[in-house]
Amino acid sequence: MTRNKTKDDKTRIFESVHEIEKYMKNRVGLGESFDLGVRKLTILRKDVHFYYINGLTDTSYIIAIIEGLVGINDSEKLSSNLFKIIENRLRHQSIEHIKTMDELVDQVLSGLIVVVGEGEGEGLVIDVRSYPGRTPEEPDTEKVVRGSRDGYVENIIVNTALTRRRIRDERLRFEIMRVGERSKTDVAIGFIKDVANKDLVDLIRKEIKAIEIDGITMADKTVEEFLLKQGYNPFPLVRYTERADVAAAHLLEGHVIIFVDTSPSVIITPTTYFHHLQHAEEYRQSPAVGTFVRWIRFLGLLASIVLLPLWFLFVLEPSLLPERIAFVGPNEETNVPVIVQLFLADVGIEFLRIAAIHTPTPLSTAMGLIAAVLIGQIAIDVGLFVPEVILYVALAAIGTFATPSYELSIANKIVRLGLLIAVAIFHTPGLVVGLTLTILLLASIKSLNTPYLWPFIPFSPVALTQILIRRSMPGSKIRPSIVQTKNRYKQPAK
């Protein structure tokens, strides 16, 4: 068997279809894997083979294509230029030429079909993918009272289509590449060419192409860890969304969106701490209502971080309390230290959250009753907890659940537990130093060269005002400066 080599030392497609079939048997498992198939035809006295994967291709398209090719025998004369005739008869809009066996294998395993012919030395790729999956529906984690109900799914083709439906701009780009030596997962970066920062696009493209791993079965999360090299920093450095309108809004602001096949969420880059506090609901209401909702969310964020440490500090040092609120603190005595109660209650709520994820929906109500009645009330009755501990832990938990970003809410909980330990050991200095170190840590973080606490640090009064107050769309004329866009103006010049 003679193997021709291309300039990059890859095996060219053999001119003999029997050599191709032998290669597919040895390399890919043709005849061993039941879902890998080949359809053999004779067209104008030449052998033509189709390679495909059952379950990833649309059978109706394949049947229509075969019918069109078989009809060549009835209407065409013998010709030495068979592949030109076949290409003209293929009833499909997406056809590509390939030259190497590696490309043939990758395309077939991706759900496309490849047509090869005797004596041709090249293949025709036809995109008839039909990935199994669900239809677009509203994401559970990003629900809105009013607004679109379509969300991203596990199909990258559907996800890019949902995005392009909202931005019909000829400058919108989706660059696709394959990541993973074995998984060969499709990863696409989306950006608006005359808006997004070219250096940012080049950096993301370079980092994704440099990923070397067998497979990215955890999809976007694996890509994120290679892209940012976050280590054990708990704070999220990118934002995830399953809403196409949210992704489209960020594209128009100059962000770069990363789509990963098999994942229903996309990655928004770059992001700051305050990006994780935004929610689509704020922009589906009037500016006044949106601002009010945003402030309530900020209040919930503060409660999730400092409420428990602050209350515990007042328990340890009642003299810090003014007389009017001197009632704050446990009114009952217990044998269990308050710091232990706080940790038990906080970790217990985390147990319930994890259990809720793994509990089938019909059983979730019963689990809630068990948590509220059997565990909570009885724990107070037997003296394990004082009622005030349950109250303040519940308020902190509600603040955690009010945080739009799930990843940020968990990071804030870790900070809260750290502050509790600092207060238990050092009292007032522990709280002050703990909060200061947290702010310094956040200020030192950069996400793709973007300051994490912008516009607070470095301070930008105009941008901070937009964070605190939801502006009306006609008043939002300039894109955020932190993304360093090519075109800063959202509205065309008059």
C-alpha cells in the first residue's frame, strides 16, 4: 500500500476506495462499531463510497442525495470527470473538498458524510448533521417575568443560529475550531469584527488553539480553565449564560463569546465582578424598576457576605451595639458555641442545596418539609440551635440565592465562612482585616487583562454610575470602556 504525503505529512486520501475502506477498518473500526457505516454505489461504472455515523446524520437527506446520484446512471454518459458530475448532482447547500484521510475521519466522526470515488484522491464532505438534543426553551437559572423563552441548547449550530437571529450584521463572525485530541469538540468564538478588540480576539483564539488534552467532555468549563488558568481562586473570571439575548447584548458591547458544542451555556469574556450581578430582568422593566431591582440584588449580595460575620461580632462584643438595637444577639443560652451553630446551619443549607439538585422534582416538596419542620424546628427545640442563628443564616442564604451568578454565590459563601473564622479568632480586627484582604484579592485579579473590580478599582465615576443606575436604552450611547472596543458608540452618528 503506497501512502502519498501532503506537505504537512498527513496521509492523502487514497485513489482506491478499497484502500480507503481498509484504512477505515483499521483506524476507525469500520465493521466493529455498529454506528459507523459505509454505503457502496456504482456510478458510471466507477465505485463510489459514502461514510457516515448513524445517529448523527439526517437519514432523509442521505436518501435524497443517493437518489440523485443513482439517477446519474440514467442520464449521463461515461466521463472521466466523475466527481464534477457528482458534485453538481448533490442536493445540498453545504459541500466541501478535503484532501487527507485525517480530515475524512474527523468529518465523519463529527456527523458529516464523506463521498469518495475510485481514482479521485479527494473527498466531498456534505453537512447532514442532525445531533440529538432538545428544542430551545427558557433556562431554569435565568428566568424572567417578561422576555424571550428561547435559550441555548447542547447543539452549537442551533446556538449560533439563535445568536445570529438577534444580530443580523454582516460583521458578526463565528470562527470554529476543534479541541481535544480524541473528542475533537467543536469550539467557536463569536465577535463583531468592527467592535471587538482585535488583541482580545487574537488572545482567545491563540489560547484555545493551544489547548492540548484528550477531550473536553466537561465542555465550556474545561475551556475556561485552560483559557484563564485560574487555579484555586474561587471567584468566577468569566460569565456563563444560557440566554441568547444576554449573549447578543454582550456581543454588541464588544465582548467575545465562546460557544462549545454539547454545552447549553456560552462563555462571555472578559468580565468583571459586577458583570456577575447583572440579570436580564433589569432590562425587561422600566429604568426605575430595573434600578430598584438592582439595588435589592446588591443588598442581597452584601447580606450574603457580611451579615453573619457582623451579627456574630455583635454577639461577641455587645458593647458595639447602640442601645436602640441592643436586642440583637441570642436571647437564649445553649451549650453549643454560636460559631459552631453558625457553621452547622450554613453547611446544612449547603447540604439542602446539593440535595435539591439531585432530588427528583416530585420529591423536592417533601424534602423541603423535612428540612423546615423535622430538622429546623426540632433542632431548635432540643437546644442545638438558638432561633436567631436560624434567622440570620436564612437571611444570608436568601442573599446567596438572590445572586444571579451561581459561581459567584458559592465564592461569596467561602468568603463568608472565612470572615466568620476571622471574627471568632480576632473579633473586630478580624472582620476589618478580612474584608480588606478580600477587597485586595479582588483588586489584584485580572480576567484576560481586565481589572476584576472595574469600575470601582480603577475608579471610573461614569461607568460606576451605570452600574448603580440602570439607564434607558436611548441614553446608553457609549459602550463600556473596559472592553476597549474599536467603535465606542452604540448609536450611529447623525
